[in-house]
Amino acid sequence: MAIVHELSWSVSRAGTFQACRRRYYIDYYLSWRGWERTAPEERKRAYLLKKMTRLPMLAGDCLHTALEGWFQAKLRGEEKSADQVTAEAVTRMREGYKTSRDGAWRARPSKLTHLAEHHYEEPRIDESTGAAGEYGTRYRERIEQGVAAFFELPELERVREADPADYLALEEMGTIELFGTKAFAIPDFAFRTVDGDRRTIHIYDWKTGKPREQDRFQLAVYVFYAGEKWGAKPEECVCVDAYLPTREIATMSFDAEAMEPVMDRVETTLAEMRAVHFDADEGTGDPEAFPMVEEGSRECSTCNYRELCGRG
């Protein structure tokens, strides 16, 4: 089946749209088909930069992958220790760092780790000054703290003890339809419990950064997703953001009334995105329709696309 460009919605896509319209344009339009050998150079460049990551995100991904591996082992009737999970995550992060530093990512740029810190030669990644060691240690410790919290927090005992037969979702990308548009959702973990006549859907997101307002919004969207996928009422869902390195647990619930402004927000952001949407299969559009954020802002200074914006 041919891949066609289309408008879709997710919390992260809507977040990018709100944070920086130019980044949104490059992410979802200019980089489109940049993976093809015959693509124009500007599309190839945009796609290459899109596939980059940063060490904080790499560390978070490695922790997520290692935790997913713990659940997968449990599904197979096996058991992994905290030390094994930590070793897997830290090893993956170190391998990704080395792949980026040594340029090995060029062999498979869409699959292998390419860090923006290396690409832009940021001082924080300078090995000659020892800065890179301090920077890497920060995220190794974050992984270690996150794994320890997962295995030790009493608030997560229900997760650790959940019967694999009750698992509903495990880092799987799911789709539903929202206001006539495909929407993506990826709950980190979800399972059900039954107590008499009461069914409860437990939805968890593992976080490695600081709490953001968008986190609550994301959980609320998962509640709608649970209704579409598993027939759950909002009142049957218990949602948790687990900020593992800091051991902060944010538990939230939503009733039907609380979901109304959430869906209003989805509809509003989708309408705004639809207003500037164009078919990227037909061309690259007008980048000026997607203004940049202020130069020097945090959003700008850590963006993969600085060189495309003349801010490299």
C-alpha cells in the first residue's frame, strides 16, 4: 500500500504545533519522504535532522525500553531483577552515545542514534574538558534512580504484581478517530482489575523529566482512548504519571464532565492544525506560514532544526 501524506493528531504533535510552528512544519511536512533516495536534498536534510535525538530523550527511551523488557519477560513467565533492567538501559544509552560520537549512525541514519549535542558540537558534550562525562553521568544516574523507583515504590506494587492475563497495553501505538481524523496514542502500560462488579482500567505513563501541564492532558486523552478501545467509562479509569527519577506519583481520575474541556481542547487544536494543513506529497508549501519562535529561547536553543532556520 502506498504511503500518503495525511493530517493526524496526537498529544505530542499538538504540543509541537503550540511550541513552534516552524518545527511543526519541518517535522510533518518538509521532512516528508526525505527517506527516499530520489528525494530533494532539502527534504533529505530535514528528515536526517528529524531523526536526531538528545541525551535526555535517549536516556528516557532506554529506560522505557528496559521496563518494557521487564513486562515482556513476565509475559513469558520469566523474571528480571532491578540490576538486569538497569544494566540493559545503561548499556543501550552508552551504545547510542558511542554510535553518535563515532559517526557510526551514518550507516543507518534513520535507525541508529545521532545526538544533536554531537551534531552541533555543544560544549556539554566536549570530552576533552570532562564535560561529556559529567553530562553522561547525570543521565546514567537518572536511569538508575528510575529503575530503583519502579522496583521499590509501594505505589507501583499493583503494577509489579499485575497478572499478565490482565495486561491491556504495553508501549503499543494505537489509533482511534477524533473529529474525523486519525489520532495516535501510546500508553506506556495499562491493565485491568475486577473487584466484584467493579472493573477498573489502570493507565500508567513513565516519566523521566519534570511534570508538565501537557502530562495531565495526555492522560485525559488516554481515558478517551480507553473508552474507544476497551469500552471503559471515564469513571472506570485510574491514570498515573510516575516521575520515576524523582519518585513523584501523580494519580488522576476523570468523569464525563471533566472530559468535556479535554475534547474541546482536542477539537480546537485539530482545527488550528487543519487550517494550515497541505498535501506534502504535492510540494513543500510555504514555510513562512509557520513562523519561528524567538531566537535564543529554550525551544529554539535545543531544536534539531537550528541550521535549517539559520540558527545553527
